[in-house]
Amino acid sequence: MIGFIVAGLIIGALARLIKPGKQHLGIIATLLLGLVGSIIGGTIAWLLGTGDIWELNVLGFVLAVVAAVLLVGGAEAIAGNRRKTVRG
């Protein structure tokens, strides 16, 4: 379980580094998006037949980072829309 949390944090941090611009996400949001991205990436890799969903493999890791980048972008879009609505 601790390894899963650490992997989610690493994947979330990589996603934030890859996505251009400043993200207004905290460490918890980064962790959660990284965890969700790792589950999505692992599931897609498993469906492609590269191994178990909980197994660390290159394709699963790459797909997890890509999914996390998309999730970070989506979270920023939602948070940005919410900030614009509140401001004015």
C-alpha cells in the first residue's frame, strides 16, 4: 500500500512537470491524480496483455503518466472555471 502511494505521488509529480504552465494543485490533489492515473495506466496495460494491473512495467508506467497528465489538465480546467465563476 505504501508503494502504491509513493508511485502515485511520483506519477503525479511527473505529470505536473510534463504539463506546461503553473498548476494550482496541492500535494493531496497531486497524489490523488497520480493514483488515479496509475490505476488507469495499469488497467490499459493489463488490457493490452503486458502483465498484472498491480505489476510495475514500462508500458503501464508510461500510460499512467499520460493519464495523470490528462487528469491534471482536466482538474486545472475545472478549477479554473470555478475560480472565474467565483471572481466575477
